[in-house]
Amino acid sequence: MSDVIAVVFDFDDTLLPDSTTLLLESRGIDPDKFWKIDAKNLLDQGFDPTLAYLNLILQNIGPDKPFGNLRSEDLRAFGKTLDNKFFPGVKGLADELRAMVKEVAKDITIEFYIISGGLQDVIDGSDFVRSTFDATYGCLFGADESGTLKRIKRTITFTEKTRYLFEINKGISPLDTSKNQYLVNKHIPDRERRIPFKNMIYVGDGLTDIPCFSLIQKNGGTAFGIFKPAVAASAKRAFLEFVKTDRVASTHSPRFAAEEDLGALLRAAVTTSASRILLARKQAEFL
């Protein structure tokens, strides 16, 4: 019986505005041209969306190019500037949820994760992220001998996001898989898995999150969708793609404070999960 709850977040447009767009703007790259013209051109050629934007970034690295000789430490330095960009209520949420779980039972624990199609070095550059989350998963570039980023090392897209849910589910750490990329395929009986999917809560905003929504919801966990309140098409898509198809419990604007609808429901989902664990323990005592 697992005594661990996991709350898993997408990053961009879930916890803060799109970090890649902010990165492009910081280097003087027009994000509208990048996304709507250059990236769309690659999509029209059949590129995977994540590979499209990663390749475009690589094309902008080098002498006399917008990113210059971009290094991982440059991306982490940029990520550090994002600490004032998080949506209302994000900061302090983890501490509050930990306290709420302890009120149910002191030996039930809650962990926090990020699974993103964004750049992991940017994500990990945030002091807030490093101090709050147990692990992060994002796209990675590889460097040449000088440290300049030259190639794509890892992409996270669509169903591949579920791979990292399975790693969390099985108790496989990022360090473990950095040594053995096939470790996630190891058979572990359901009863021995560290965090059952029913103990997971997933929060995400995009079409790339749909496989995670479905996996979590179908296995007894809870998923919440995020939409941009100022963009009517975002709310419509959230309803049609997420709610109407039963992929999420509900959809909300990205406001995480206790008095907001998402914040209140997220807190309720966590305490419900903790109470369910406690009830299962007590039932087991009588068997």
C-alpha cells in the first residue's frame, strides 16, 4: 500500500506564461514569426511540433546569431529570471498542500513533479522550481566540446509524457534512467509500484497533455485542465478536447490560490487522496 501522493504539472501556460516565448523575446527573436511562420513551415513538412521548435532554436545558435554560442548555463541563467512570472497562487502551494496532508496523517507524503515539452535547463534555472519540485522532466540539448549547444539530446512530446508518469509510478528516478534509458520498461507488479496512478493529480494546459490526462483519469487519479481566460478559443478547446471527452475532471484559468476554483479543487483532490489512503489502511487492519 503506497503512502505517497504525486502532484504533476505541465510547465508552460500551466504554472507561468510560455517560457520559450519569453526566451525568444529576450534574444530579440520575433515569437510570432518563430511560431506562426517558421515553426508552422516545419509542421507543414511533417515535423513533430517539439522537434520543430528545437531545431529552430538550434538554427539560431552560433556566432552572429540571436542566441550566440548558447550554453546550458545560459538557459539556466534565463530560467532564474522567471521566478517572478509564476501565476497567482503557485508559490506557496506546495507547502500548503504538504501541511494539509500532514493534518490527515503525519506519515503520508506528497511530492511534486514537472513534465514539460519545454527546455529543462530553463525550468531548472528557477530557484523556486529547484526548491519545490522533487524532479523535473523537459527537453534537453547536447553540447559540443566547447559547451555550445549543438544537437537535440531529449524531446518530450505527446504520449512520451506518459513515459515519465510511469517512471514516477514505478519509483524510477531521473538519475536511474540517465544510466539506463530502458529502465522504465522493467516489469514491476502494480502492488509494488511506488505511487499508484490513483494517487496522482495532473495539471496541464495543452493538447500534448491529453495522453497524461487520459492515463491518470482512467486509473483512478484526477486531472485538471488549464485554459487562457483571455483567449476564447483556449476555453472552447479546453471544453471540447478535455471536459466533453472525460479527459479531465474540470478546466480552469491558471489561478492556484485557495479562494480560486482551481486552487480549491486542487486542495480538495489532495486531501481526498490522503483520506482515501488513510481509509484503506484502516480497512486493511480488519482483514
